[in-house]
Amino acid sequence: MAAATHAPTPPGSLKRIVAASLIGTTIEWYDFFLYGSAAALVFNKLFFPESDPMVGTLLSFLTYAVGFAARPLGALVFGHYGDRLGRKKLLVLSLLLMGGATFAIGLLPTHATVGSAAPLLLTALRLVQGFALGGEWGGAVLLVSEHGDAERRGFWASWPQTGAPAGQLLATGVLSALTALLSESAFGSWGWRIPFLLSGVLVMVGLWIRLSVDESPVFKAALAAAEERKADAGQAEKMPLVAVVRDHWRDVLVAMGARMAENISYYVITAFILVYATTQVGLSKQTALNAVLIGSAVHFAVIPLWGALSDRLGRRPVYLIGAVGVGLWMFPFFALIDQGSFGSLLLAVTVGLVLHGAMYAPQAAFFSEMFATRMRYSGASIGAQFSSVAAGAPAPLIATALLADYDSSTPIALYVIAAALLTVVAVVCARETRHRDLADVAETAPADTPVRADA
């Protein structure tokens, strides 16, 4: 039984929903990326001062990876209740959890004050961040995808994806400004806390906007249909997780594979690069931050363009452009950085992020279109977040360890290329989804059912 159809969301309402998803996602990613940048720049000294510099950086990135470990749990919990209760309620909760944890990091005592308790507290708050982000992504992209129509879904659904570079831009911009205005001792003593404490203000703004939007009409129609089935035939719904594993196992595997190159390349380009450029090439922190800052601005601008292109060409072709492009770019990427100039570093980061955008932009619509409405939050979140444990979580850690062992960028480039090959295989095995009507996806469609293309 198909979910009931719904009237298209008016353009004005759709823009407001896009804005609400984008602002909330930007704040969540600001919080998450702020930690990553701080892990590369100051946390090794503040929370692991007894280690040598490279070991301290590895330990700092280890706490960074812990946040990814909590994301699958967030995907399971938020996905389950998001498919049962609705997208909006869970998005409000994820924003509060993320903002609260980030604000608390800004108040943490360091190792010099409380000893080994400091990294433990830091790790606990990082777990809360990861749990919240594990539920945020699926809800934000679904709220937009389910309000829009198939013709421009790639474009509109790509806007919540711009929350990642927007959050990176905001986090890097604040850190860059502080490192420029404050002395190194002042920044290490108290200045690093300011960006974390600012999260409290941002969360209040995001919460006010997010509470003003309506629940997804596709979800409300599917919920009504499910309640009707239960009343008429006593047919109880299966748990979303069970339904996803039974009916959409292939789509989950495709989503996980598609995420590998996208996730790994992003954290190498934006997080690990701060370590490589400063310790291996000898560039200043300010120079590295500025390159990521400008690259993130370009990344933000190109994501909607890639999303719009996926509405014309399809999700798979655009995704493949990004995966192949990132793989081919890795050796030139490090060769440019090794030149030791700001211009070459900026070119390396910017081109890398533009190619990454070709994967990230269609991902929201692509993953949303794979799953039926009453299991869509669970399916999209599980596919996206479980892969992050093997992809984004260890990426800066693996890259740093490879650099420490081989004193060369070559194994790091090969690491990203291997991920790109895996993503190419996954996307080639996927079915094109761009014509799918989200309100007309059967709740029990088997994993090998062909995708409709009659829109």
C-alpha cells in the first residue's frame, strides 16, 4: 500500500523549511568541526601534555574519532523515533544535545587543573556530540526532501548539505580570527574556549527557527496510512530497523560504500591538513586555517550547483564524478601543499572540496530516495552513520599515523584512492533514484525492486 499523496509544498514554505534545516545543520556541524580543528591545534597540549607532540596529536584525534563511534547509536535511536514520532521533534532534540555538549566543552578544566579527569570529560562530551549528529543528518535532509518534489529534489535537498561547509566556515573563521587577534599563549590559555561558548547563542537562534516549521507532509500521510491499516486489519508495523534490514539491506550497503570516499577525503582535506601543513611543511596555523576557510566558502557555493546537476543527469553520474575526481586529485593535492606556499595550499584544498561536493550534494536526495517513508529516517541514518565509523572517524588518525611511520604523503594518498575505488564500486552497483516519488514508495518494497522512472 502506497502512502497517500500530498499537495506540493508552496515555494515560500519550502524555502523556510530549507532555511530551518540549513541553520540547524550549520550549528550542529559548527560544533562538530570546531572540535576537530581544536583537536589539531590545541587539545594535544591542553589535555595530553605528557605525550610528545605527535603522540599528543594522535591521542587528540582519538577523542575526535570517539565522536564518530557514537554516531551509529544516534542513527539507531533517532531513526527509530523519527520514523515513529516525526522528523521535527527529533531535530529539536539533536540540536539541544549538540549545543549543550559543545558549550560544556568550553567550560572544561584542562589537564593542568584536574589531571587525567580532563581527557575523560572531554571524551564523554565528544560522545554526546557524536550521538546528536548521528540523528541530525537524516532528519534534516528528510524534512527538506519530503517537502519538495522529484523534479528539483536534488537541488533543494543539497542545501542542508551546505551546513557542513557552512559549519566548517564558521568554526574555522572564528578560530582564525582568534589566532590572529590573540597571542599564542592567550589563545592556549583561554581564547580557545570562546568558540565553544558561542555555541550556546547559536543554539537558541537555531531552536527558535526549527520550532517554526511544520512536520513533513509525506511522513504525516504515511503515519495516517499505517494507523488505518492497523485499525482495519490489526496489522501492526514492524520496527523500522527490522524493516530496513529485511527490505532495504542492499540500499544500506550501497549508502555505506558511497560514504567511504566522501567521508575520508573530507576529513583528510579539512582536519588532517592542519597537521600536515603545520608540522610537515612548516606553514603557520593561520595560513592553514585561512586556506580551509576560503576552500569551505567555495565548497558551500558549489554544493547546490552539484545538487541541481544531479536533477538533470541523475544522482549516480554526479556522485561518480566526485569519487573519481577525488581519487585522481590526491597526488597533485599533496604535491601542491609540499610547495609550501599559501597559493598552492589554497588550490589543493579548494579543488579537493569542489570534487568532494560532487559526492556530498546529491547524497541527501540519493539516500532519501532509497527508502520507504516509515523506515526512511532509520535507513538513511544507518547507511550514512554506520559507515562513518570506518570512514571519517579514523581518517585523521590513520593519516597522522601513516605520516609518523613513513614521513611521506604517498601512503595517505593511496589510502584515499582506495576509498574512492570502493565508492565507485558501490555507486555503480546502485540504482538511479532521481525520478522516485517519495509519497509513492511501497512500505514493503523488496531490496531488488526496480526504481520507478515515470515522474
